[in-house]
Amino acid sequence: MSRFILLLVQTRGEATLIILALLLGSAIIGYVTAWLYFKSLYKTDKKRLESQLEALKIQNAKLVAENGDLKKSISDSKSELVQLTKEIHTLNINKAKVENENESLTLKNANAKQKLQDQALLEISQRKHLLDYSSFGTSTKEEQDNLQMISGIGPFIEERLHAVDIYSFKQISKFTPLDIEKINLAIEYFAGRIERDEWVAQAKELVEDEKIREEALERIRTRKTRIYFHRIGIAHKDEANDLTSISGIGGWIEAKLNALDIFTFRQIANFNEEDIDLVTEAIEFFPGRIERDEWIAQAKELVKIEGKKANLLKKIQEQKNKISYDRIGLALEHQANNLTQIKGISSWIEERLNLINIYTFDQISKLTAVDAKSLAEALDISPNRIERDNWIGQAKELANAKV
């Protein structure tokens, strides 16, 4: 019995050992398998990281190279900036010199122009003996009226009238045809212009005392209902433009238009033929004058530039370089002809021509087809207007006739 038990214990011990051996073998196999697996993962990660490291090294090398290029570019830019700064400094110095020279030339030109004007006025004043003051009366500087209230008289003509001691509306209101002829000669004015612009008729209205002038304006105010304001537009006094910027409108005509509640360029720009007739009658104006002086065309341009006529005239004056003065010749203001004698040239167009130093029939008569095209562009008129209205042909006849 004891042997049996001993055998059983021995048998169990061997089984246990076998089991332990199997467990140990399994553990070893699992460890080795796990070790091999993680080793494989490690190698894969290592290769990936090495690959990334290599890519970073390449990228870093590129960045280093680019950084070098940028440093060089910055250095070059700094050098270029220094050079440009020097050039700008030089240009500024040259610009200042040119501006000083231009200012000096402008001043010299202004002085020369003023001397010519003073000389012209002196020569005009020496012709007083040609005038018959017993016909239209005398006046002094202290008694002077604002002659520019008369449509057709601007600063230039007013100075010339003053040079022959014509200062008042009363004097002008008494002009006879013979007086006008002599005054044209004395102040070197265009024959027919005083009559055309109705100086005498305007002066007669203006010479009336304030009460009579106010009665005239009140009479005009009663005619407001005749005007189609829904068509030309409504405006108020606080919106008023300087209507005397329109050639052909003097201070008295402006006052009449204002009495009708016509205050702006836009209203005049909207006139049609019916409006022209109604306004002409309402302000007791001369028939045909609104069309002849091109009020509507002028007003439209002044609306475009927001009423700044000076800007428009400056823009036109800047077009001088388009004109071939070598071919057509140069002329001075005191040599001017009455260019409105050419059909198709209104007072407004004449003013533009004068701005680009075209004053005479002789100059216009020498225009070529190319000149006419350049001139139309400079004046901002339709390209074929000069040819259509035959300015050149008319100018040749007037130049030959020495009008």
C-alpha cells in the first residue's frame, strides 16, 4: 500500500514537472514571439523616422540655401535702396531747380504781359482826343459803375474803357453809332461787337435808379408761372451758381434770371427751344441771344465739372502743345480780331481759342486738316465742326479784307 502511494506521488510529481516544462516553453515561445514582433515594429519606426530625418535634413539644407539667397537679396536691395535714395535726392534737387526756373519764367512772363498790357492801356489813353465826350458825358473813377454787369464787357474790356475815362452806365447808355465807331477805334475793339451785345440797351436799363430796376425785376417775377420748372428743374437761391461764368450772361442778366428763380447751370442746361423763347420774353432779353451765345452748351459743360469754369478753362489751356504755332504763327491779345465774325464761332468758342493763344483770322486761315483735327480736340468740340462751318475759308476772306 505504501509503495502504491509512493508511486502515485512520484507519478504526480513527474506530471507536474511536465506541465511546468510546457508552461515554461510556452512562456519562452510567447516572449520570443513578442520580442520578434516589437523588434519588427521598432525597425519599421526606425526606418520611418530615419526617412523623415533625411527629408528634414534636405529641407533644412534648402532653407539654409534660401536663407543665404535672401540675405544676398536683402543686401542687394539695401544697396539698390541706397542708390535709389541718392537718385531721388538728385531728382528732388533737379525738380526744385526746374520749379524755381518755372516760377521765375512765369513771373517774367507775367511781368512781360503786364508791361504789354500797361503799354497798351497807355496807348489807348492817348486816344481820348478821338472821343466826343460832349455826346455821352464824362465820369470819374470815383463815380464808376461795375461795367461787367453789361453782358459782353469783361475785365479786359472794362480796363480799356477806363483808360479812356468811360466809367459809368450813363455814359454807355448815351453812345451814338458815331461814338461807338470812335470807341472801337480808340480801345481797339471789334467792329459790331458793341451793337451785337446790345451795350446801349443794357446800360439804359442799368442807368435807371434802384427803384426802377427793382420794378423791372418785380415785373419779371410775376412771369415765373410761364416757366416749365418741372422740365428745367427747381432751384433755390442758396443753391445758386455764378451764372456770369456763362459767356453772354452779365450781372444784370443774371439778376433777371434769378428773379425768375433760375439760379443754376443745370436749369439752363435743361432748356429746350420752348424754354428759350419763354425765358427770352420773360426777362425782356434780345431774341436769338441765348442760342447765339450757346448758353445751353456752356451750361452742360459747367454742370459736368460742377460749375468750376476755371478748371475747364485750365484744362483747355493745357492743350496748347497740340497746336502747331510754327505753322499758324503767334499773336498777342492786343492784336486780336473779332473771331465771332466767323460763322460757327460763338463768344464761348472765341474765349477758348484765346486761351490757347489763337486770336486772329490769319492764324485760323493757316490751319491744315491735321491742325483742324488737333484744334477741335483741344477745344473739346465735334471733330468735323471746323470743316463743317468752313472756319478756314471764312478766316481767309476776313484776313484778306483786313476786318
